[in-house]
Amino acid sequence: MATPLRNVRGLGAAHRGTETFWRQRLTAIANIPLTIFVVLSIVTHIGAGYDATRAYFARPLVAILMLAFVISAAIHMRIGLGEIIEDYVHRDGFRMLALILVTFFAAGLVLTCGFAILKIGFGV
């Protein structure tokens, strides 16, 4: 005789349990100080000249924190959009296509922003 407990131990339909939940919360927590840093960096340089702003963003610590922000925000975005797609797109083919497109968009965002940050950081 089967009990309802066997359904709980299966970790849900996707068999991944709370992994996505915790990754989403971890990136959300990381995004709080990183977003504050990015906003303060932008606000403190309003009206500053191009050379002063570029010199600020070329500092190693600033470049590293900007890269961390971009990576964390992109991962957070990918997880969130993936959950929305899995919940609301019911056709398998469209769901798979949407998940692939969101993943490539997040990766492209990280690569593009990362390239720009590294280019500024190395002064090229």
C-alpha cells in the first residue's frame, strides 16, 4: 500500500528538489551589496569627465565587483525566467526553445558586459 510520503521523497516533477530555490536566494543575497555598489559608483560619477570615470572603472577592485554583479545578476535572471517559463509555457517544444533562448541571452549578456569591463580595465 503506497503512502503520500513516497511522493514527497521524489523531489518533485523535475527531480531537483530545492536546488533552484537556494541558487535563486543565494544570487539574490549577492545582488544586494553588488547593486548598492553599482548604484553608488554611477551616482558618485554623475557629471565627472570621461577620463575620471574610465580611470575609476579601470581599478581592479571596481572591475572585479562589476564583473561579479554582471555574473550574479545574469544567473539570477536566468533562474527566474527559467522558472517562469517552466510554469507558464505548456508546450514542450516552445518551453525548450524558450529555455535555450534565455540561457543564450544570459550567457551573451555576461560575455558582452564582461568584455566591456575587461576592455576598460586593461585600458584597450
